[in-house]
Amino acid sequence: MQRRFSDYLIISLKGVAMGAADAVPGVSGGTIAFISGIYEELISTISNVNISLFKTLFSKGIKAFWQQANGNFLTALLLGIIVSFVSFMRLAKYLLEHHPVLIWSFFFGLIVASIYFVGKQITKWNIAVVICSIIGAGIAFYITTLPALSNNDNPWFLFLAGAIAICAMILPGISGSFILIILGAYKTLSDALHDFDIKKIVIFTTGAIIGLLSFSRVLKWLFKHHHNITLALLTGFIFGSLNKVWPWKKTLTWHTNSKGIKTPLLEESISPFTFEGESQITMAIILMILGFLTIFILEKLGSKKQ
């Protein structure tokens, strides 16, 4: 596939959007990848990482290896994701702590639009497709209602957490960061990154790599053999995840750490009219619309031939 520099710039911008989404627990970068038209290429590229790829490196050289690995695409995308994730993570943390209603409103609008754009790619609706979309929605909704587990830094647990979270991260509608919170590994990983705990980072990363390489092959097979069913499940996942990003929440239980800092442990969605504090309805609606329109822009970029 011949691409110009401008094409790779657009791919990097899509990576920026994916990184920003992944920095927020509750929003999936996979959703952004799907809407922007690079999801199946991303899954296919990842699944092609195998022994034959490295045989190409030794038998035909770096150039052939790079082309087979779709290296330009991966480099452009990863550059955008990493730069965005690192820079947006602190901003997201600040906004979630000080302006939660506003940031969740933006992502709520974004995900509502995503449901339409993913769902419209289903070429044929039948009973099986409808049932799968309902199942997907039910699974995602159930996940959003689970309370967070206590932190766990056992090596095997970190390995499994990495494998599970990365699978969620590439699934539209399910947030890898949110899965880490539910598993009780989010703080452990955050602390490891902050303290440069190489051992924990390597264990988690190894689990993530193995999970990514394995699960991408499953997704590639599903898209090839059960395209509509797979899209229906993903549409359901995105719909079910709306509960997590609903802006107005009531905290049912809190977690207090050793420093006395309280964080929500279990929340439920409520009406903005019964929300304790400033509901900011007008600004929330504006941001929902902006989030909705953002998906239209990404979808327009994705519809261009890359």
C-alpha cells in the first residue's frame, strides 16, 4: 500500500486521538481506531507478528521485514499514541478530579456517535446479529457495574492483568484502563511507572504483549469468518459502556488509602436533576455535542483512502 507523508501524518493524528481516549478510564482507544478506519488494518498488522516475519528479517533483510511488518503504519500510529497518552494522562487526571461532569460529557457524546458509525457497517441484520448486539451490551454494562478490587502486586497477577487489559484496550467499547481499575492493578501499574519499578513494568508488559499477539489473531479470524456477528458484538460493547461514561454519578462506596485520600470504589448513574453539586447541564450538553461531532470528523478522515 503506497502512502504519502500526509497519509502517515493523518495516521499519527488518529494515534493521538487513540492515546487521549486510552488515558481516560472508561474510554477505549479501540473505538477511535474503529471509527477512524484503521481498526482492521491494525488488528491484521499485529496478528502478522510471528515466526515467519523474523525469518524474513534473516533471509531477505530489513527492508522486506519492515514492509511485511507494515512498519511505517505502526511507527506513525504508535508515535501519535505515545505522545498523546503521556501528555494527556496528566490533563485527564486533573479534569477527572476537578471537572468530572464536563470530561465525561464529552466522551459520552463521542461514544453515542460511535454506536451509530460502528453499527452502520453491519451489512445484514438478522436474529443472530440482534442477539449478539444485546449480549455485547449486557456484558459491557455488567463490567461497568463491578466494584474495583483491592490492589494486588503479585507477579502472576500483574502478568494476567496485562494480558486482559490489552485485550480490552483493542476492543471498541471496553476500556483497558477501566479493566485495570476493576482488577485492582491500575494503581500498582501507575506506582510502578512513577517509581520506575522495572521488574513490575516488564512483567506487565510481557503479559500485555502475549495477550495482544494472541487476541489479535482471534479478532482477525472473527472479522474474516463472522464479520457481521463481530460488528454486532462490538456495537453492543460500545452501547453497554455508556453507563461508565454517564456524567452524573452517585458514589456508593469509597476507598481511603494510607494517606487518607478518598477515591470512589463503586458508583451508580443518576439523573442530573438529583446530582449533588453543580450539574452543569448546559455546558455538559455542549460538550456532548462536541464529542459527537468529533466522531464525524474522525469518520470523515477514516473514509479517505490512506
